[in-house]
Amino acid sequence: MRTRPDHDGKESQVTTPDVASTAASLRDAIRSSDLRLSKYNPLPRILTFDDFNYGAHGWVELGGNYNGRGDLDSMDEHFRDFRPPQLSNQNFFDVGTHGGMTGTYSLKLATRKAPGHTATAIRRLTMSGRGLLQIEAYLAWKVEANLGGGEEANRYGDITWDANSHPSEAQFGAFTVATDLSHDGIRYHNVMRFQNSDWDGHIVQKWMYPTVAEPTPHERFRGEHDYGRYTDFTAPNPDDWRFVSDRRQEACYNEVPTKVNWHYLRFLIDTSTRSNVELQFNNDVYDLRDVAVPPYGEKYESLESLLNFYFSVRTLGPHRNFLFLDSVVISADW
Amino acid sequence: MRQSQSAVMERGVDLEGVHETEPFETAWAGEARWYVHFLRPAPGSEVEFRVQISPDGINWVDHEGIAPLTSEAVGLLSIPVARFGHWLRLRSEQRSGTEAPMLRIYLELKE
């Protein structure tokens, strides 16, 4: 244990680790008494705290890259329609306003009713240090309620309505939390996806990650790819995805599409090693240190110290899929 | 300072007959304005716009205070909206003409 001299040269009884420990304890105590932050477990420096009762806080539709004339045709087709995020009071046909976990509003990402369509909101920062970086959120996922139809509306994929399970649960595809980071000439994405169901409505409910880097507009510019409108932009080939664990991640969809229960998500990464560290979903914690993060093979200009996080939601059927974010905290240890 | 949001509801959609924007939640906003830009005009056509509201984002009705607006499918137009409740969408319908215009549609919201 190191000691340090005090102002008149004598060794102090207060050690540096003790000071750090005291500071951490004080920080924890202050945070735990903060009614809005006590539900979070941030790293020492909170970079952003997004309470959607007070606006969208910079979460914006992910946009594609366009040419010097702003031509729509110059934009990757699968990057043209990620949908504007909505400040939602969770207004439903059966109960009226559901509201947020805290206050009235949450941020809502909504897909179209088109199989494969993805809605994506991104938060754009840069990094002023290297080390641990974490995003936390309280979130919920739902499917647009269906009104009317025949007996077929009571079945979808694995689920037939039984007043406990509801077919809409099988109509939710996936949501994803991910980064877009670049420093010292190397760009990479940390990606975690909750795959709820497959294209046929069979329940999956497992965490997944891609083994390849996301296709970029620069690659399309060079003629290396040209994906269609409903492509999975994060990693288009299903063969490039792996399960984090074969264990099913059970959750609280809560029976019908208009009951909302908030779930805690925490995704920890390390920018000093460009690696994943840990994923927490409610009380389940996944060790991600062996989950590789595929970097790009070439240097990208204009992106030094890029620090982006995005959330996306993808439907695999003709149903609007929604991801609601009550609030989001991004923190770092630098 | 008042909260505000501009949402690009369509970035370049071909109007093939009738088009309705995706449901958009507006409970927090006190005023709204649509902008429609004919990225590819269709001179000689008539396109009608109706502002629609909803109690649940599923069932829709024309806003009682805004008469349908008919345009000549060129240029940029706007429609101010007040007292719209919790959901908004814009319905576009080509009433005449053979060439399909391409639209960019913005929704501006402010507390």
C-alpha cells in the first residue's frame, strides 16, 4: 500500500487506495439516494443519463450515407428507413395510457408491418479515454395489438392463445444493443441481440452476437455489396450469428401486447482491448470475455474516437414490433 | 425552452394510389405541422392530403378541423395541425394523373 506525504512532508495516514475507496463509497451512497439513478449501476463517470420525460436526448434515427447532392439513391437501400424514434406515453386500446417506468414518457422504436424491417435509434458521442464503457437501460418490447380477424388471429408460430400466452409474443423478432466504436485506426462493433422468435414464429429467446463486422456504405460504394430494403443491417447472413448460450432467456412479456413490464439491461465492454466483458439482463449475467469482437480490416477516416451506441428492433413478420426505453445511462471508468 | 422534434416520416416514397404514414405518438406535443415535398413531381396530377387522428394508433378518423388539401403534385406544401390528441398520421391519395409522384414527408412537433 502506497502512502503519500502530507503538506508538511510527513507521511499521511490516509492512503491513496483508501481515498479512492472512500470516494467510491461516497459516490455509491449519493447515487443510491438519488431516486432516478438508484436503479442503475453505472461506472464511476456517467457520460449520459437519458430520461425520456425530457426529450429524446440525442437518440435519433440511424441514417445512411448520401452523396454531395443529397441523392436518396446514393444511400444504401437497407439504410433508408430506420424510422424516427417516438416519445411515447404508451397509449393502448384497452387500458389507455400505460406510461413509463418513471413518469409518463419512454422512447419508442417502431418497425413497419413488413417482415425483416428494422427500426434503429443511435446516440453519437466521442471518447475521451480508453477503458471500461457501459450502457444500461430499462426497456420493454411489445407487438402492436391486433383487433379483429378470425380464429387464425389466435395462433402464431408456437403460440395458441390460452389466456396465459398470447400469439403476439411469437410475433416479436429481436432487439439489439450495440456500439459503433473507432479509435487508433480500428473500427468495431460490440453487439448483443435478444432473438425472441424466428421467421416462423417459433420461440427462440436467446442472446446472439455476429461474427462479422457490419457492412458499410463505403463497401457498397466500392461495389462489394448492395443489400435490399429488409436486410439485417447488423450482419445480413444468418450464418454469421452465434448464440451466447444455449440456455433460453426467459422474460416477462406478460401475456398480452398492452401490459408493459420493464427489464434491466447492462452491457459492459472494454475499449482498451476492444472486447466484450459482460451482459446483464435482470438477474442473469453472461460472461462475454470469450465473445470476440470482429474489427474492420481497413482504417476508416473521419471517425477517430467514435463512440456510438444504438438500439434496434427487427420484425420477422407482418407485425409492427416496438422497443420501449424508459431511460438509458452510458458510463465509463476513465 | 420547449421540447421539439422533427420526424422524417417518409424519405422518398412512391405514391401508388393511397399512402398512409406510420402511426406516430404525439401526446407530448401541443402543435404540429406536416411538410410534404414532391421529390419527383407529377404535374397534371391531383394529390389529396388528409390529416388523421386516433385514440389508440389503430383506428383512425379525419381531423375534424382540417379540410382535405388538394395539391398539384409539385413543390413543397405544409399543413398546420392543432388539437390532435395522442396520435397523428397523414393520408395521401392520388386523385388524378398517371405518373406517380415521389414524396418526402416531415412531421414537426413542439410542446
